[in-house]
Amino acid sequence: MGRKAGSDERTDLLWKLRHRRFDRFTFAGQDALTIRAPESGLPASVQAQFGSLRFRVYPVEGGYTYKWPRIGAAAPPEGFEVEPGGWDHEHCDACNRTINVGGSAWLTTRGSFYQLCPYCYRRVRKLAAENYAVRRHTPR
């Protein structure tokens, strides 16, 4: 994808979010559930259990390590390990910038979940203000 295409997608998302409410959040990180899989991919049982959740994939010798954020304190499923502090960053849904532990993010308060980096949040607020100014000064 070229730079222009990514920029257009970002602008479209921010325009869509201009009326949404956000709360500021400091990303604290969390433990990760990990499993190692061969190059052929995850077993069907793991795909069925975790397939719809966000995850990350890291290449390792002979296959891949898959990571999910650990939610709750239950014992990990068979074959999984807990990596303390393994979920150490998030990504902005608009521009994909990294939000590190201790960094600020802006999260939607209702409806579908979006998280924005401070830069994209400022941009979405600017779009909202511009939209308000245009509506306010447009004759009806």
C-alpha cells in the first residue's frame, strides 16, 4: 500500500470518529499468553479458541510464536505459557504508531472499540471542530 492510500484510510477513519467520545488512557502493559507453532500454523483447536482475538506473530526457528494479551488470572490453557509483561505495546488504529507502556492512548467510550495515539486524537478533534464551524456558518 502506498503512502497516499494509507493516508486516505487514516483520514477516512478519523473523519468517521469525529463525533465519538474518547477517554484518555495510560497503557500499562500486561502479561501475554504465548504458544509456539510450526510453520504450518496454529492447530485448529487454538484457532477455534483464539481466532477472533487480536494477536501477534513472531518468527522463531522452525515456526512462529503467537501472543495474545492475557485477560484474567485463570491458568493458561494446555500448551500455552504466560510471558510476564509480554504484551508491551499497542498500536494506533488510525496510523499504526506504537503506544508503549506508560504512553497515552485515547479510547472510544461506547460502541465499537478504537484506540488512537495522541497525534491522531488531536487530528480527530481538529476535524470535529472544522466540521462544527462549517455547519455553524452554512445557511440553511
